[in-house]
Amino acid sequence: MIRKKIKSAISSISRNNYKTLNLIKLSSSSLLFNLDVFKKINPTFSLIPVLKANAYGHGLEQAAKILNHAKCSFLAVDGYFEAAKILDISKHKILVLGYIRNENVKLLNIKKCSFVIQDIDSLVAFGKLNKYVNVHIEVNTGMNRLGLQPNELDEYLETMKKYPKLRLEGVMSHLADADNEVDNTYTNEQIILFDELVEKIFKMGFSPKFIHIAQTAGSTKAVSKFANAARIGIGLYGISPLKDVDSHYKDLTELRPVLSFDSTVIKLLKLSKGDKVSYNGIFQADKSMTIAVLPLGYYEGIPRELSNKGFVMFKNKPLPIVGRVCMNHTMIDVTDEAIRVGDRVNVISDNDSNPNSISQLTKDGNIFSYSLMTGFSESTRRIIID
């Protein structure tokens, strides 16, 4: 056992010393600052940072480590496989939002995790454990994805009463249209229905501690009579889902992007006039020029839509992407730059004003910010800075 631990420690040191060509850096100060932004918006609320989808592409384990320095009610994940990755990393309890197969219920860590239990069959499976389990009910108020239909709530609660070791810790729903920049009608309708269902839950003798319907966008505009918590997803990572015409846009302008993504020049090529670059020759040199090859492409999360359109930054100067973005390679025009093999370039910037920042890349709507971030490959090393 001791020998195995020593071997594992040596292996870890070796991995950390290996100089990778691509590197994602996460700013701990920015992530914690963003959490404080939401505390100011809802000072009496419990905040539930959402770390599903590899912490929106940022790195599940790294985000959990950073959040050990924050006061949170839970860290939320989608599947239990995500919870299992951070059980020994996080000091916080974990809220598992997603569906769990009934045959897996006996395998779960029910001391550190709470569970959104989606239906009566699953509720019974948890109840039969005859152990204390913290349950969150999701009610469907208009998202029409997961959650109990309003007419299913009574039977669900009556079933829950049969298993006294099941504790109703929370009630939740999900807003479908909170980022609508001009009309909050649907959001308000969802909130009205949610409050009615929460009131029914109280009348049936339950006292849930955490009541949450809002996500990042909803946290700025959703006003519920009962809500006392909010799940913060994309905003935690410094990206606002609100458009600048939204009356609540200014509420989130302080957010700071957490992630920056660097790569390394691995090859320089001299082109003559007429030479083509990458698949289908969509770029053709109109003069003698120099291009650099970067060892990352759409597998690593660089959208193919940036072919012939995107930029990377080198010494605060934007350098255009030329030709098609490949699976593992991207070419950039470095004709007028004193750049060498081994030099670092910034592919995704944490400066909102740069053309390769997430906010700028997604501004025209051709690239979806959520899919851009969650597309960053898990195989790319991530480190925590400041």
C-alpha cells in the first residue's frame, strides 16, 4: 500500500512537471469575485454554484477546490459520476440534479450528497434504503423537461410520508425564458405556479430549507414569495447570459471571465503567393507570408466556425486564424511578427475587450457561449492561478 502511494505521488509530480503545449488557466480570485456579485444581488439567498458539464468546461476538480474558499450551501452537479469525482476534494455538500437509475441507489454516498428525486418509483427506491436521505423535489412549471407535473405532487408527497427517513430538504424548478431581454411574462407565470406548489408542500406538513427556481439570468429578475436560494451556473464563470438591451444587463457587468487558454507555436511555414492552407483551400495567400501551426483544434474546443475568421493574441496583438480549423491543429498568420517555435499564444482571452474572449466570440450569435465553454477538452491540463 505504501509503495503504491509513493508510486502514485511520483507519477503525479512527473505529470505536473511535464510541459504541455496547451494550457487552461483558471483565476480563483475571479471565480470567487463572481460569487460575491451574486451575493450582492440576492444578499439573503443561499448560493448553489453549478459545476455540471466539467464546471462548464473549466474543470470540475479545479472549480471545487477554488470553492473550498467560499461559503456555499451546496455544489450542484448533474450526474453522480461528477459528484464522485469531488467527494474527497470539496468541503461542501453536493446536490445531484440528474436522474439516477434505481439499481444504483444503494451505491451512493448519501451522507455528503442530496438528490433531486424525479419520480415516485425513484422515491420508493431511496425510501427502501431505510437510511436518512436528503431529497429535493423538482416541479415542472413550464420548462417541460424534468420535474413532477403539478398533478403528480400530491401522490409524491403522500408516498414520501411512508418513508420517514426521507427528508424533504429542498424544492426547485427551472426557468425556461429568464434570458428573454424584452418580455418576462413566461418567467413570471412560472414563478406564480412555483409559489402555488411550494405553498401546497408547506400545507402538507413539509418544511423544505432550500427553495430555488432561479439560475444566473433568473437571479437578476425572478421574484418568488418563497425562494431563498439560487443556482449559479454560467455567471459563476464570468459570462453573462443577458443581452445589453435587457433591463437587468447592468446587474452582471461586473462579472470577470475565469478562464484563459494558451497554446504553443510548434511550426513555422513560409508561403508563396497562391499557396493554400488547410482543408479545401479556403485560404489562399495573396503575397509571401509566414504562418504558424498551433497544436489544437476542434477536438480541444476551438470552434470550426473560427476558420478564416477568428483571432489569437500574441503580445497583446490579434493574429488571424487562416484556413480551416482542423481536429488538432490551427494555423495563424504571423507574417509581421517576430515569433518563434515554442512561443506561447493566447487562444481564449479572459479580457472581455479582446476579440478572442468568450463574450466577443459569442457576440454575433454564431457561436453559443455554453457550447463553446463545455467543448474545451477534458484532456487539456488545467491549473489554478491567483
